[in-house]
Amino acid sequence: MSQPASTTASAGDTAVVRLADVRKTYDLGGTVEALAGVSLTLDEGSYTAVMGPSGSGKSTLLNLVGALDTPDEGRVEVAGHDVDTDAEDDRAAIRGTEIGFVFQTFNLMPRSNAVENVTLPLVFDDWSRERRRKRAREVLERVGLGDRLDHRPNELSGGQRQRVAIARALASDPTVLLADEPTGNIDTETGGDIMALLGEVNARGNTILLVTHERRIAEHADRIVHIRDGVIESIESLDGDGRDSTDGDGGDGPGDPRGDSGERDDGSTDDRPAERESADGPAGRGE
């Protein structure tokens, strides 16, 4: 299935992420084509949501932009770095300095407090201990947790844990913030607070790429990329009210029920403190 030419976002000198004819396959007892010639550009300071049903390729797209994986064909460029050709050590450096990750499952270290969790990525970037802790306090105060600096994850509500995760993602002042179902493990009201916080992060100039199943979450972005079967079907531009401001070019347009798979990942926890410290495992991949 070919990639519609009109789904490539406008390229320019301000682009911080570029994907050009990216293809990715996996051997899962048979060849599965996760991405089939995807091209996409993210401009500096933009806010893009990716929607599609399970298996559509949206998580693969996020992993490639996040330098967690490499394409079989095509080119992935993040902040001027060629992710597809760089060695693993170079990709690790990109993850540590240019990219911030926010996962659905928080991925906080259970025996570390909020400050220690936020400083973790800075350890690998050779920040001094004093500088790390100062930066951690700054970003935790920025996300509204200045009074929870010494609390461990099991002493925080789901929404507070996600705020710690966002603070950790912002610690190195990344070029791009990647959010994989960031409201999936918290209740609806708290999810609204988290999305408002991400909006504030974007307003400060951070580029955001968000993956979600839910239309109401995607509408916080400037545009929605609709993906299905490894191909971008359409890109829907939104105005300030989260409404479609273009006619689109087919596929999953506004109001099309296919735009949301109907599958939700948010049935796990409410916004109460965790009863078990093991609720958040060690850092790792999201979906």
C-alpha cells in the first residue's frame, strides 16, 4: 500500500524530526510490516498526536523517533542526527540528550524518591550530583510537585507519579518529548490535568509527539496523524478548539469512528496512592 504524498507534513529549516520512506518489518512467526513507507516531519515547537488501532504501527513509529529501534529502509533524523545509521552508543547519547520519554506505566524506580528518579537520566550525561539535584528540584516544582520531592512512587497518586515521569523527561531539556499513552493508567479527571501540563510544556517550546487510542486526548495536539496498517492515511489539522480545520484527504477524518479503535488502555488504576511499591517497575519501554 503506497504512502499518500499529501500526508508528509511541511518541511522547513525548523524541522527537528524527519522520517523519509521509512519501512520496518518484524518476524513474528511470519513477516509483519509494521511501517510501509512512512514519511513525516515534525517542526520545532509542534504538537503532533498519532492515532490508530492496535497493530497500526504507531508504537513502532514512536520507537524509531525515540532511537529505540532502527528502520529496515528509509531515513530517521532527530535533531540533525541520523538515527538509522548511528551506532548504538550514538543512539544512546541521542536518547539521553535530545529525547524525553513519558510512558503509560510511568517506569519509575520504586525505591527512589521523586528527586532521585528525575536525576537518573542525568547520571548518564555526566552531570555532577549537585547540578543533577538542583535541576530535578527545578523541574519537579515546574510540574507542581515541589512539596513531594522526597516521596517514593508508592507514596504518590497515579497523577503525581506521571508528573514525576514528565519531570524526568524534561530534566535534560530535550528537543523532542515522546508520550506513549500518557493518560492510560490514570482516571479521566487526572488525565485532563496531565494533558494540560503537556500543553504548558509545548507552550514553552518543546516539540511533542504523542501516541493515543483516544480522540479526546489527541485533540489537545495541533494535528492528528491517522495511521493504519503501517501507512499514514491522513493528517488532520486542528484549530484551537480541537476541531478539524481542513477537509482532509480520506482515511480517518474527523468524526470517523475508525479514528479511534475503541480499544482503551486506561482501565488499570484510579488516582489513589499505590498499595504496593512494585507498581512501577524499572525503566524500560512503554507499549
